[in-house]
Amino acid sequence: MPELPGKSACTRQLRLSLRVSWSGAPPCIAAPFVPTLAGALMLMLMLMLMLMLALTTAVMAPGAALAADASRATAPSPTTIPAATANPATAECSRGTVLSFVAHPDDDLLFMNPDQYTAIGQGRCIRAVYLTAADRGKGSPYLIKREQGIMAAYAAMAQAADVWHTDALHVGDRTLLRHTLVAAPRIQLFMLRLPDPWLGPGWGSLTPLSRLESVASTRVQAYGPYRETYTRDGLVALLASLIRLEQPGIVRLMDASITIPYQSLCWRCAGHDHPDHIASARLVEDAMARVPGPYQALAYQNYPTQARPANLDSAQADIKTQIFLRYMAHDPHYCRSGAHCTQPRGPEAAWVWRQYRAPDPMMRQAHSHLMRRNLQYSKAHTPNVPPSMAGYP
């Protein structure tokens, strides 16, 4: 048997071992030896310290794991909003796209419904373009309420929660505001936000849109966040780009067939319409002429329908009314804050019972083109004759 070290040597080795590490006991303890009282106490102290270290490690390890789990549980996960694309995948719009152009939020509800509602029920993609902010000269607070109203109406038509994702739509070098229905991203609303006050005392005056359409060199700047400035040609180019981008099966537009001059139009006069309605339709017709395609163009009569017989049945009128009421709840022009609005009033009460198509815009374009060509031909081939010989006295 090897000779064991003395007590003092063993104590020195134990103290050294405690100071350096817990990797092992000194040889004087690891080897068999004759126990003494001091040796026993030292052994017990060392074992107790080792036991405490083991317990501390065992407690801290689960604590760290729980802290990590808690961090994972409480850290907010990023909210995922379905990506809205201007030209969705074929599978998303396999039933076709309807691209509608109107002057104001609510025009499509009053004059293009129930066709819009039916298209949504058929699973078509809907792209609705609003040319003006329809702010009536009241600025951003009112235009936002009108946009909230039209969003609520489309959510109701889709039978979906009124939750929307808003972002920018880039069309060439232009940027528009886009609202996408989160529960049904096939429904998107594009807002140009052109200011829309009367430029005079009211009816009999121009609006920014009708002036842009009819007066050369007019420029109109949109409300924010994308303060685009448009000329007539620039606006027509944008509308044409939207048709090209969306590749619709159907294009809906307002009625361009009314020939009454803008400044001769009057409110609720037979056969008259709002100048913005007519201007928007003329601009869209010019845009379609730049982008001919296999789409069907459908134009809709607007104010003049109030003088025509009701042509919707009670079920259709009820649905159209309920959809319009969703819009009305946000628009203080129709429904003052806190008021209990249960039915449309005024001409709106007539419009919810009616939907009339206007003359075929494609036929109108072809006719206009033929008339212009015949006029040019006539001017080029009319001989120079004295006025008396040309039928003038």
C-alpha cells in the first residue's frame, strides 16, 4: 500500500483544489486513508459544496429554458396581411375582372348596382377606380369619411369584415392610393383623390374634373398622400394604363352620351347629369380608344334614371338599399353624426329602385370616329365655290 500524505499536506491540497476547480478531489481524499475527525469534516464540507453546485445548476437550467419560452410566447408575431397585387394570379381572378370607373364614391352604389353586387357574388375580381375625392370643397376629413363609406359598402357586398389594407399602387410613373379588402383581396379600390369643389357658385359652374376634361392646359393636383398632378392627356394615359394592367373582362363607366354643355347643366332637370359624371365617362372612353381589347364596355345612366320607371324588383331594391345604407352611415351629407338613418332620402330613394344602361360606348366611339373621318374627308374634297353656290343665300 502506498504511503499516505500527512494531514497538513492533504489540507493544503484540498484548499488548492477548492480554489482552482471542482473537477475532482485531491489524491489524499481520493485514496484510501484512515479517517480522522478533521478529515471527516473536510470531506463533508467538500461534498456539501459539490451538492450545492449541482442543485444550483439544475435549478438555473430550467429557469433559462422557461425564460426563453416566455420570450417566445410574449414576443408579438408579425401581422400577415394578404399581399394585394394590381394584376393578381390567374387562379385568383380565374372568373374574370371587372374594372369600374366612376367620378365619386357612391356613384357605383347608386348607378352600377346591382351589377357590381352580382359580379362579387360570381367570384369576379373587382377593381373600382374613383377619379375625384368628392370632398365638396371640405378637404381631407370629409373625403376620408366618404372612402370609409365606400369600403364599408364593398365589405358588406362581399359579406366580409370591414377590414382593409391600404398601400400604394404604382402605375408607370404614377402612384395611387389602393385599399384592399383583407378577407377578400380580389376586391380593390383605387383612389385618385382629385379635389372636387364647384369652381363657381354651384350648378352652372365647372368642377376641377370637368374643367380638366374640357379646357386645354388645365392641370389638377390630387390630395395626398400621393400628390400627383394631371393634365387631360396625362389622366387619359393613366386610365389606359389601368385597363392595360388589369386586363378586365368588363369595363364599367358612366354616361358620356349627354351633350348638354357643362355650364348649362342644372340639378334635377330632365335629361341632365352631374358634370363630373359626364367628364369621367368621356375620359374613360378616350382611354379605351387607346387600349382596344376583348373586354365588354358597359356604360350606366346616372341622374336621369330618377325620371324613368323603377326597373328593379323589391328584393333587388332592398339589397341595393342595405348596401347604400352602409355607405350613408359614414357620410355626414346623408346621415348626420348620431342620426339614425334607416332609408335613403331625396333622389337616392328613387335611384335604389333603378339601374339603366347607357348607349353602348363602343358603338359611340365607332360612330364618333366615323363622323370625324367623314368630316375630314368632306373638308379635303369640298371644292372652292362661292357661298351662294354652296347653299347659302
